[in-house]
Amino acid sequence: MADVKLRIIPITPAPVAGEVEETLYEVRKKIYPRAVSGIYAQWRWTIMLITQVVFYGLPWLNWNGRQAVLFDLGARKFYLFGAVLWPQDVIYLTVLLVISALSLFLFTAVAGRLWCGYSCPQTVYTEIFLWIERKIEGDRLARIRLDAKEMSLEKFVIKALKHTAWGTLALWTGFTFVGFFTPIKTLGMEFFTASLGPWETFWILFYAFATYGNAGWMREQVCKYMCPYARFQSVMFDRDTLVITYDQERGEPRGSRNKKADPAALGLGACVDCGICVQVCPTGIDIRNGLQYECIGCAACIDGCNQVMDRMGYPRGLIRYDTSAGIEQHLTFRQKARRVLRPRTLVYTGLLLLIGAAFVTSLAIRKPLKVDILRDRAALAREAAPGIIENVYRLQIMNTGETAHSYRIGVTGLPGATVAGVDGPVSIPAATTLTVPLRVRVADTAGQPGVNKIEFTIGAEDDPSLAVVEKSTFILPR
């Protein structure tokens, strides 16, 4: 029988009438946000100014002859003004992260995405880059016309000026960021003498590239697709969360009209359908379609709509901060304020107060003296003289404060125990660790054969309150 070869022919289904093909990722359409002024824009710029003064200025502050805020990873020390944190203090960083997370949950439950709209670095630098773009290329319509033109010398010069300004700001931002981890004055000297190390160079360029790319090019794409906060924010929202809302009952049906016309006579609402709320939105959404995860809560649409309402002679607040319950039930300000104190916010507030109080108390009573005791395992016990047994130890004494101290070392727990190998007090400079090898000697009849408990006492000569007691063991041969 002859071999039969089968050939499979793929069958493509015929398109159904009216069917629309969709892609998983929407092709980006460049957004040209329009400049807007108003109370919320002033608040946004004020907060942005404060955050940037802190970011760019903090590394240049001095404290006791050193940089006030420095995360010295090489030396494993974090300098925060008068406090010096060591690897043993990682619990403070953990608690600080917990406090930050709870604060974010609380603010989101009460007033939506305040962090995103006013303080998030992505929002802040996008706004700064947009400001530079407006100063060089013009406002919204001018930028649209410029991008639509064919490339020319004029367009090339304008674009080159903009990208040069963006790149300069991005490099300065990267330099400042690295200045929190390497002394910024030293970093500046190395930068101008072209002697930067490979890691400093990498991180300056990496952070500059990230700032330039995220704030100059990706912009709203970071908020919409890369930031996870936009995805899980709805879990923290409820009907009493203050969010940016459009009053459909008052605004619909929308439509254009003459300024002197009576909207009621025309059967129209307060919305004149001007599209200003969409034009000023940095993520390009239409807030009139309801709350959307792309909304970052910047309130630009509120300022834009209020300007239109003022020109039309209508009351402000067609777009405003409100709650879902407040819109539906027409709640007064006092009624909405009382709903702020609800179980979710009370739990967040209680946890914040409790953890914050414990954090502050722990920092306040924290002693700038830490001691680690290591036994010499190569020689657990040895006879120093007839009838005298000694054990060898290494004491790591950390002076985490800003003042040098001299410490005396003593030992208790066994009768007649003495410390050998240390001549008088041990001087340790500020923010320094010193390893002190020493020996403890006792009579061979001072304790039971085997393991005996002892305690080392380390105290500063000039400050009686600065003392610690560390437990250890002493081994007597059997």
C-alpha cells in the first residue's frame, strides 16, 4: 500500500461582522498637559519646592564636622544628624518602613492618592520636566504644533535646548543621590577632577538615566503600568474616602452654550463640555467618566474646571474633592468629617501612634554604647600560673555617639576574677568600633569544673550612666 501523506492546513476563522480586534497593550498617544493655576496647583508646587530643597540641600549640611546625613555603606554606618546607626540598629529601619507603610494606608483611606499627586518623585520630576518643556517649547498648542512640524534647524535647536536642560537636571539629581552615600564634597572634587570611582560613576549615570527617562519620556506610563500602587489602591478605598469626583447630577447633560444663556432653559447641566479637565490631566483621563485607577489625585482638573466656572459665572465645585457617599447622599461637610473616624482609619491611627511612640521612646533611651563578646575558641581554658586559670576573650566595643569616651572594663560572677591584658581605661573615638583582646583570670577553685557564668561591665569614666553589662561564660577544666 502506498504511503499516504497528510498535510494539515490551518483554517483561519472568517471575521464576524462588527467584531473589533483588540491588543493587550494600547499604543501610547503622547499627552500634552496644559498649564493650570489655582489653589491646588499652588499647594502642589509648594510641597514640591519643600521636598526638592530637602533632597538637594540635605547632603550639604554639616553636623559636628561631618555630613549631617550620610549612609556610609562601606563603613556600615548611617549618620542622621546626631545619631549614628550601625548594622545592629537595623530594627529601626524596619520600624521606619512599617510606619511609612501604615501612614500611606491611612492617608489613602482618608484622602485617596495624596502621595501620588503631591509628593511622589515620579509626579514631582514629571512636573518639573514639564515646566522646563513649557518654558522652552511653549504651552500645549505650541508643543503640539512643534511636534507636528517637519524637522528644521529651529525645531532641532529648541529640542536640543530642552533635552540639554533635562539632561543637566537629571545628572545633578543623580549626583545628589550618590551624595547621600559618598561624602558629597569628596564626590564633587572627584567629579571635577575626573577621578570618580566606577561605582559612583555607574550610580550617577544610572539614576540620571532613570530620572531622564521616567520624567521626560515615560511620564504617565510609569504611573499606569509600572507602579503597583495604582493597582491595589482600590483595596484601601471605601465610600467615605475623599477622592476627586465629578458631580454628574449637577453637570449633566453637558453641552456648550453662551455665557449669558440660562442652562436650565436649554436643558443643560453646569458642564460646558470644554474639555479643560482632560487637557490639564497629566495622565490624559476624563474624570467625568468616574474614578479611574490612572487618576493620581493631583487635582489639576479641579483647578481647570474652577477657572471655567468662574468665567461662566457658575458656582465652583463641579469637579471637587468629595466622597462617594457624600455625592450620593448630599452630605454636609460636618457629616463627611465625622465619617473620617471609622474602624479602618481608627485602626491605622492606633497602630501608627503605638508604633511611633515605641520608636521615639526607643531612640530616646538608646545608649550610644554597644558591646559584643567573642570567646577565643582555639584555647577554651589554659593555666596561666600554678592554680590560676585564664580564658581569652575579644570585646568589640562600639562607641556609636558623637563624643569620644574612655571605658573601664571589669568582670564579676566568680570570686577573685580579674581582667588581664588591658592597661587602664580604653579610649574609643566618636562613632568608632574597637576590638579589645583580654584575658580573665581566676583561681582554679573559684568555681565548679565546666561552664561558669560571668558578666563583663563596661562603663564610661566621664559618664556613669553610659554603661552596659554583657553576659558570658568562663570554663574551668575538669
